[in-house]
Amino acid sequence: MQRIGVFVCWCGSNIAGTVDVQAVSEALKLEPGVVFSTNYQYMCSQAGQQIIKDAIKEHKLTGIVVCSCSPRMHEATFRKTAAAAGLNPYMVEIANIREQCSWVHKDVPTGTEKAIILGKAAVAKVNLNAPLTPGESPVTKRALVIGGGIAGIQTALDIADAGFPVDIVEKKPTIGGKMAQLDKTFPTLDCAACILTPKMVDVAQNEKIRIFSYSEVEEVKGFVGNFDVKIKKKARYVNEDVCTGCGACTEKCPQKKVPNEFNLGMDNRRAIYIPFAQAVPKVATIDPNYCTMLKTGKCGVCSKVCTAGAIDYKQQDQIIEEKYGAIVVATGFNPISMDKFEEYAYSQSKDVITSLEFERLTNAAGPTAGKLLRPSDLEHPHTIVFVQCVGSRCENCAEKGKEYCSKICCMYTAKHAMLVRDKYPDTEVYVFYIDVRTPGKNFDEFYRRAVEEYGVHYIKGMVGKVTPEGNKLKVQASDLIMNKQVHIDADLVVLAAAIEPDKSARPLATMLTASMDTNDFFTEAHPKLRPVESPTAGVFLSGACQGPKDIPETVSQAGAAASKVIGLLAKDKLTGNPCIASPNEQMCNGCSSCERVCPYGAITYVDKEFRMPDRTTLMRRVAQVNPAVCQGCGACTVACPSGAMDLRGFASAQIIAEVDAICK
Amino acid sequence: MQVNEKKPLIVAFCCNWCSYAGADLAGNNRLAYPADVKIIRVPCSCRVNPMFILRAFQRGADGVIICGCHPGDCHYTSGNYFTRRRMAMLFSMLDYLGIEKERTRVEWVSAAEGAKFAATMNDFAEKVAALGENKRLEDLRCKR
Amino acid sequence: MSHGNNNLKEELLRISGVNPKKCMRCGKCSATCPAYDEMEYHPHQFVVMVEEGNIEPLLNSDSLYKCLTCFACVERCPRGVEPAKLVEAVRLVATRRQGANHLKPDDVPGKLDEDLPQQAIVSAFRKYTK
Amino acid sequence: MKVSYFPGCTLKTKAKDLDLYARKSAEVLGITLEEIENWQCCGGVFTTAKDEVATKLSSVRVLKAAKDKDQALVTVCSACHNVVKQTNSAMQNDKEFADKVNRYMGEDGGYDGSTEVYHFLELIRDVVGFDKVKEKVVNPLNGEKIAAYYGCLLLRPGKVMQMDDPENPTIIEDLIRALGGEPVIYNQRNECCGGYVVMEDPALAESKSKKITSNARSFGAERMVTACPLCKYNLEKNGSDLPVVYFTELLAQALGVKEECK
């Protein structure tokens, strides 16, 4: 028989407000096995933990139940407390009487009644707990960073700086990401390339960092400390080790009409290309969709002009297999498609552009060499209308736009507006906004400068319709302060498109078994306290894949993710989860049902000798669970026809005891 | 319609990674649902042995709901697919035994769907309450 | 703050099925409205005023008959508020009052011309008369 | 293929062309339009008020008549289409409304919202196919620049009508292309012409119509097509210097049956 102690937490008034904690601790005192029961204001505090430790010693407790917040919050805390008092940490059960009781029920009698039942279930479970010892597994001291934007770059640099090898997988031919496409950055107006490209060079030169560009993650297996990853290196038809990046091929290639994605299709590149001058790695890539040689077998100009002999039309996709201890997701974002917002005439006029296109139009390396010219006729625009929140803050997210605020648009629009007025004072600039959101260091000051010093017209209201007519864009909008409908003949309309996670994130999340929210942003292990870890151990989050972020936030999150990775890789061994499957060999008949459902291949079979009652021996085939590989899902326990397989910590008998306690 | 004053008894099995976290989120956001719902935490919805559900009905539960990660999002890759198939089988058998379909349910609730968790529980509890007490499988020997 | 006529407000919400609380005050409905300049109260004001229960001014305003029912505001509202349905509900409440028909049969002959499709007359009666 | 056909009242008087050309063209395209017996006016406007039941009954009867024949229901007039389609959607999705309606329906029996409602344009696109239309063209439009005017009723509310992208529709343009014309894409093609207020406020209707025709003209249109008698009247009355025709006339012209209609 166990000797159980029950500890009911008030959580200040969080629990005690709706649950009569005294009544709960008294009721649970009467449960079988309970020898001690008390309540206290904050069980998780030092004093509260001391109460638990003292009681364990004084009453020789063999198990404890803490009625408190969610086990996702403080189970680990109380397990440590128990261990400190010499009790096996797995003899602790939590009754969740805060998130799942006091916070969702209104009146005290109901809350108290339910809290007692939840407490009884936990007591019933502890009665059947057994001490567990976690196994250990080694840690592969190498990290994988998926995505080579500023988030991935910073994470990789920080990890490498601590002495661990890092691989970056980037699906584009170069690292750099969205930041490489930006012109200036708010609120300091630093040139994006000037602060990003040195970091890209650092990555290229760092001995600890390998870059797999033009590559994608194909498969992820394993678990924290021991991931097995397959990376597909797509054929770029150029030998990376030989190519010098001289660019001769990109000048001679006869296929000139390929939309240049780096400039968002506003100009053309060749079929063999280097995305931009500062690309890392600076090697050429052949676009198989446009290359005449690859499509028809006739051409071969690039091969002829390449003095290094780097062109290889026969190159194949290559699969690289590597082991990693930790994985960082840094897959970033994209502006959403403007297809569903045709009231702004995006597809009907070249002069309606997105903000990212505007960045390219003002960038010295962009299609207009930094001169602000309208795409349709390359004239200088004299009236520019910026529209905020295009697709952000929408209600019906599935069909049109996103429910969330994209966070960065207010500031980059202020930046764009300010830069236009600074460079071209003859240009009138209007910004239509719903709210201007500037909660960052020096952000509001920046926005006010745009209005006060640079004379940008901020108008509260939305644009309803943009009508191209002649060479003008007729903008119809509302001015809510003036209570007027305003009509502006604009030369250029710039849409602040909402941002969304990159499309590659969803399949990647499935591979990593990392969870995502309904918008396909990765969810963090805890929204406040573990913001850079995914709920899947060993998978970390960096940058906009977790939510909209500006550059400073991305960089700080990248550093934080790196420090978590370093903390993990610094360990030689990881303590596993002891709540794993274990077969009762006496009952196992070796039928292989469990092996078939195990998603990890953790179950194998061995022939074992059994002593029979008549003193003969019998060889039988029985299941065996590899404790380092089993993750403890329990699929096998249900598949087992003879009931031989059970899950430690969540044994059938324990769950049934809980059911019984609840259904009394 | 309902004359029975007895509160229904509902057992909810929630997977640790998605639905239990979803329930916690419902709590964080103070989204109320009936106290009739009592949650049992399991590592994965595929840990729920049909036996547990039968046991609950035997012991007088009026409804049993199993919540897991959305298909494709299982923390253990494929556990919820097992759940889906197993429960389809079990529920059709329960239906045959006279346990109304409304008393059993499988629902996918992610860690981000606190509102969905609360809404699901409200709806489920309402439907179960409308059916009244479940006597069909109740084992009187289990009564105290 | 709700200082106005709550009964009337409830009726309008019931008739229209609109939830004005979803409005985030972006003004896109009014930005998109083709009849804006003719209206004393604009689509976004209908939403706000109904939410506040400040409905009498709307009932007495000519704006009710300027709405073209073109549904541009419904289509383009980022929050799915559907202001046109609210305008229609207010108009119905007004025309349903006794003797409050906006279009009188006697007025019709004066408005006709030879080519006018009867569809125009039918819909005018449907919109402005009870 | 046989479908139930609801012409609507205007097509029997001022917009006879719209009706006649549709019937003739349908024949060429292998579709028989079977006019519903004893149909009544759709009401001209679908009121969005949830408590308006009686005004929507005539549309429900039309829908039910098609259902009884197990046929899809086809309309040509934009306004009728809007009313009938919205009514059908309400019958499908608003249970309270459907219950009330079915209580009115009395001995006619109930209706469950299951009739498929097509606009004639949708029928051409989804059932006939523009490729097949192209094959049947005998008098191609020889690259004439034609501006499609959708107005509001065909497209909105987009969630209910589901005919096309309400902000960037292509269905009439695709038809024009199939008939050998060159569609003119202009941004005002889905803005309201003010048709409903043409009696109430002719000045407003005029200003709206002018905006549309001037926008179409600025994009080089030579002719405008529409599916709505009210739009046609309104655009013409308010001094469109572009000819405005029904899309069915264009169709009949290209299919070589226009003269037979006279």
C-alpha cells in the first residue's frame, strides 16, 4: 500500500477563488492510501516546495498528488521537489484544478466538487504508480538550420561560435532570404545589404558551417539528440566546387526572358543565373524550366564560355544523409498573393505593386537601379498611395486574407513614405491606415517624423477601389476623420500585403512532428516561457516561421534559439522519457501486432527461453522495446491482443483507476 | 424535454500534446464549459484502449469523448489515425449495443484551439444531457 | 457605452443577421460605396450607430433610399460585417411603419418612360414599400 | 440536355431580345430550355431580411418546379438569377427560414434547396464548355473590342453567387474570346450602375452609369455587353456612346442565328 501525500495549491485566488481548497484537501484525506493532506497558497514557491519535502520525509510518503495548475506548467517542478526529498520523481501526479477547473467554472460548489473528483482520480492513479528510471541516449553534436534568411544565418553563426558544427539548408540558390531583397531597414534606415551581406560572408567563411543551398529537407527521423535527416540537394547543373562565380555564363546565356524572382518578376534574368551580386554561395544555377540545353539538348553556350569547366548538364539530384542533435526551423515568410484583392486592381495595372516590390523599385540593385519609376511607363510617379492592412486583420481567414496583424507593415510603410518624400520632395504621399501600430523602440518617433518632418499624408480609412484609367489610378477611399469619401488620382499604389509562413513549413512540420497553429505558424512550447522551442524536443524556432517579426526581433529570437541548441549540444547524454512501452513477456505471444503499429520501429523480437511448470524449457518469440527509440505514444498497447504490452506511467490499470474514480 | 436533474457524467480523454494543451488554453482564456466534463490525460489519443471507454460506460458515464491532434499533426506521426479507425469500429459496435451515437465522439483539437475545445465540450455536453442518463451498459455491481 | 434604443437595435440585428461588433472601424465599406456622396449617413456609420442603439436618425434619413444594394460593402468588408444588410433592415423597419411607404403608387406614372423595364418598378416597390 | 428555364417578367416585355437570343443559341449548343409553367415574377430584389418570407415564395415555387422535373434551373436575367440563387441558398442554409417557407408551401409540398441553379453563362461555361462554343461559331466577332459589364447582381454576394471571382471575373470575357472578340478588361465592370434607384434618383443612376461607360471607353471598348435589362436600360438612357447589347445577342450573332430571331 502506498503512503500518499496530497498538496492542494490555492494559486493565490486563481484556484482558491472558485475552489474551496480546504474542502478539497479534507475530502482527499479520506481516500485510500492518503496519509497526509494539506493546502497552501503557492505550492510552486520555495515555501510550498519545502512543505512537500518535509511531508515526504516526515510521513514517509511513497507517492504524492499535487492539485494545482496544469502538469504542462509545473509537473517538472514538483518532480524535482520529490527527487530532492529522495522520492522517485515519477511517483508524482498532478490534478489539474486550475486550467481545467477553477478557470473554466464559475461557482464554488461546482468547482470544489470537480476538483475533488480530479484529485481522487490522481490519487487512484498514484496508488498504482511505480518508480521509474529514465534511460540515457547520446547526443550528436551537430545542428541543422532549415532556412538561410537572417534568422537561419544568425542562429547558425551563434551555434558555430560556440564550437558546434552547423549545416544550413536553403531551398533557394543563395542564402540571404527576404532581408537581401530589402533596401533600407526601419527605424534607423540602415542599408539592409550593408548589414546582411557581411554576415553572409561570415557564414561562408566559418569552418563550422556548411551551406546546402538549392536543397530541401526530405525526411526527418529519430528524436532529440539523434535526428537522422535526409537532405535533397537539387541538381543545379553547375559544379559548386569548381564554379568561381565569375558570371560569364550569365551574360552569354541566350535565354534572356526568365522572370527574375529576386526582383519579383519586375525584370528578367537568364536561364543560368546568380540571384544577386553578393550571393552566397556565389555560384551559378541553371533553371531547368527555361534552359534550352536541358529542354532540347541544343545550346550549350554556358558550357563553352565557362573556363572553369563547371557546367554539368548531367548533374542529378543528390540525397545527403546526416545525423543531428538539434534542428532549428527558420523557414520565414512570404507576402500573401493579391489574387483575392482585385478591388485594388493588382493584376490589372503594373502600377499597383506590393510593398516588397516597392523595396526592389527603390533598391540600387533593383530593376530601376534605385530610381523610383512606375513599372508601366518608367515615369517618375508624383502621387503615391500606400494602402495598409491588405489581407491582414481579416475575419474570414480561409477565403481572403489572414486574421492576424502582420506587424511589420506599419513601420515599413512609414519608412517607404518617408524615403519617397526625402528623395523626391515633389511627390505627394498618402498612407491609408486603420491603426498605426508602432510598439517598438524608436518606432513611434519614426512614424511621427514621417508625418511631421516629411509631410506624409496619413489618412484614417481604407481604400475601397482602385480603378486604372488612362495613365492614372483612380483611388476611392474613405477619410473617417473628415467623414468624407476621398478620390485621389495616383500614379502608383503600394499594397502592404499581409505576410504568411512559407508554404514549405507545413510539410516540414509534419516531418518534424512539430505543431502549427491554424495559420501555419509553428507553435512554441510555451507562448511566454519557452518562445523559441517547439513542443517537440530538439526542434527550435527562429524568426518569422513562428509569427510575424521584424529584423531585430528575428535576430534576437535567432540568438535565443541558438543558445537553446548550444545548451542541448553541450550535453554528452540526454535523459530519456521513462514513460515507455514495456511488454509482459509471460503474456506476449510474439504475434507482431505491436511491431506493425510502432511509428518508430522501436519494437523488435527475440527468442527467449521460458521455464514451464513441468520443468521443461520452451523457446518463445517475444517483443522487446528499445528504450532509446520508444517515444511512449502507446499505440502498441492497444494493438496488443493479449494485453501484454503496457505503457509505463500511463498503464492500463492506472487509466482504468482514473476512469473508476471519475465515474463513482 | 429533459426532466432528469442528475448532471451528466462525461469522460474526456485528451492527448498530451494537442488537446490537453487546447484544454489548458481554454482555461487560460477562461472559456467556460460544463463541469460535467472530466479530463484524463493520455500521451496520445492512440493510447485510449476501447476497454477504457467500455469501462467508463459500465461505471455510469453518460458520454465519452476522445480528443487528439488533427490528422497529420500527431506528435507521434500516426497515432491519431489509429484512433480514428479504432473508434469508428468501437462506436459502431456501441451503436449496435444501443449506446446512442451522440454519446461518443472523436474530435481533433490542436494546442491552439482553446476556443474549439470549449465549444466542442459545450456542444457535446449539451447533446449528452439531452439524451438523459445512460443505463445501457451500466454495471450495477460497480455501484457503491 | 450603449445609450440608445436597445429594443430597436435587437430587432435590427435579428432581421439583418449582422453582428456590428465585428466591425474594426476601417471604413472600407464607405470607401467602396458608390452612393457615398448622396448619403447623409454612410455605411460605416450605419454599423456604428446601430451598435450604439442610435437608430432614430437613421430611420429618418434619406440615406436609406440612396443605398444601391450593390453589395460592394458586403463583398469587400475585411471583417464580414455586411453593412448593406443592416441598411436594408433599417429601411424595412422604416417602411413597415404605418403609412411610411416611401414610394406611392400614384407617384409611379410620373417616373415612367417608354423604355423603362418593369423590373425597375417591381424592385422599387419591393425596396421602398410595404 | 434539357433544363428548366425561368425567363422572368422583363424578358417577356422590354427585354424580349435577351430571351429570344438565349433560346435560339441554346438550341445550337444542344440545350433545350423548357420554360417553367405558370411562373411568377421573382420579385426583382432579394431582400436580405431574415423575416421576409412571403416575398421569396415565388422563387421557391420556381425552384421546386425544376426540382419536380429533376432538372437544373437556368436564368438569363441577372436580377432574376440573383434573387433565385440567393433564395435557394437561404433554403439550404437557413433552417429557420426554410421551415417557415415550407409551412407556406402547403399542399405544393416542401422544398429542400437541392435544385442546381445556373445562370445561362454558367451553363455555357460549365456544361457546354467554351471550347465547344468556339467550334460552333460561324460569324466570329473579328477581334471587336468588347467590354463586359457584370454589374453587381451576377457576382455579389460572392459567397452565395459563386459564379466567378467577384473582384476579377472572367466568365463573360472568356465567352467574348470564344466568339472571336477581344475582351476589354476595365476596372469598373463590377461596379453598380445604380439600376435600382433609376426611378428614385435618376441623377445618381446617371452619374454611376457614366463612370462605368467612360472607364470602358478609356480602355478602348467598341461595344458593351451585359446580362441585365436594367443595366442595359440605365447605361443606354444615360448617354452611353457605346452600344450596349445583351450577351445573348452577341452569342446569337456569332452562332449565326441572330437573323432567325427577328
